[in-house]
Amino acid sequence: MSASAASRVGGRIRKTAGKRPGRAGRLVRFVVLVIALGLFGGAYATFAPTGQADETSSSIAVREGQKLYNEGCITCHGQNAQGVKDRGPSLIGVGSASVEFQVETGRMPLARQEAQAARKPPAYNDEQTDQLAAYIQSIGGGPQIPDGDLRGDEALGGELFRVNCSSCHAFSSNGGALSSGKYAPSLEPANDREIYAAMLTGPQNMPVFGDNQLTPDEKKAIIAYVQTQKTDADPGGWGIGRTGPVPEMVVIFMVGIVVCLFGALWIAGKS
């Protein structure tokens, strides 16, 4: 056999061997394929299901919120939250912030029509409140309370509170009377989210402090000031409920007069 013929035969043999890999080669390819599929599946399981789970959780909250709405709210606020004349306003566009404030503080559901809805024990737990808020948010959008820390610069908050809030809530944040049987409630029981929601939505007689009037940082500053006042001791001694300088002066005057009177009587008796 010539050298060229042998070369052609060897070439055919090598090509044939390349086309038909042995059992070990097939096993290696199979193992590589399995590892590649495992890596791909792991990456998908890491990233894709999270968004899907969040979406499913949100959908469940909206669905459960709709059930709660149909059971306890539809009588006053109507089908699809569009409101009922002389019963309840439309909830389209009020946002989850309004629902959180009204439901969490027990103001809603309203037991009866009155000048102002008073704070009372809530009818729904935290999970149900979140579900109602998710449903109202889904059908009309609106203001939402941001997540995270809601407290800012306390000193700035004091200045902003005195300018924007003290005229109704008093310098002590204990509230005060308004006209027609209405009142500005005390901020003593209010938590951070409730105060932020109130500024954001303006419940009842309170004006709406949008981000154009008070920025998010300024709202957080006011919250920090209000909440700090609840825990700080009175630097001047007996605060008398922090009712303000005039009532405190009246008490001081009355107590002083009584002390002076008894002191004069005691001195006269000793003399």
C-alpha cells in the first residue's frame, strides 16, 4: 500500500473515531450538560421567583382587601369605592396612606355620623389594615407612606411644628378645640406612620401638607420633634401637662398667693 493510500485510510479511521465518541466521552458530555442545567436552574430560582412571589403576595393582599371592603365598607363607600351620597365619600385616589390612618386609629368604620370621627380601638388588625390599604391603592392610586425611618432633624421639626401645627394642636401637641364641635386631637397616642399619613392626606379639618408645602424630610423632622416631646423630661420642673405659659402662670400665681397667705398667718401667729 502506498503512503498516500495509507494516509487516506488513516484519515478515514480518525474521522470515523471522531464521529463516534466512546462511552467515556458521552459520559463527560452528559455530566457537563447536567452541571450547566443545574447552574442555569439555580440562577433562575435565585432571581425570577422573588419577583413572582412578591407579585403573588400583592395580588393576594388586594383580593383579601376587596373581601374585607365588601363586608365592612361597601355600605357607606359604595361599589368600587365610588362613594354613596350622604353616607360616605369616594375613596378613589385617597391612597393607602389614608386607609392606614383612618383604619389603624379606629376612626373607620364610622359607628355613626357625628361632627368628627374620634379615635377608638381599631376594628381590623395590622394585616387586615394592610390588605384594605392595598385594595384601595390598587383601584385608584394615591399617597403612600414611605418605608424606613420616619424621623429627621428634631430642631428643624420644632420650628416647623410651631409655624404649621401649634395653632391647632397647641405647643404641647395635646390638641385643642375648633369650631362646630370639631377639635384637633392630641398627638400623644399617634405613632410615626400615623403622623406622616395625617400630614400627607389631611384628615377631616386638617390641611393636606403635600410635598410642595412640606418636603418628606420636613415631615420626618416634625415627627421627630413630636415624638421626642413625649419622652423628654420638663427642664423647668413641673410642666403641668405642658398646657402653655398662661395656664402655668395662673397656677403659679394661685399657689404663690396661698403660700404667701399661710406664711403671713404663721408669722402673725408667732408674733
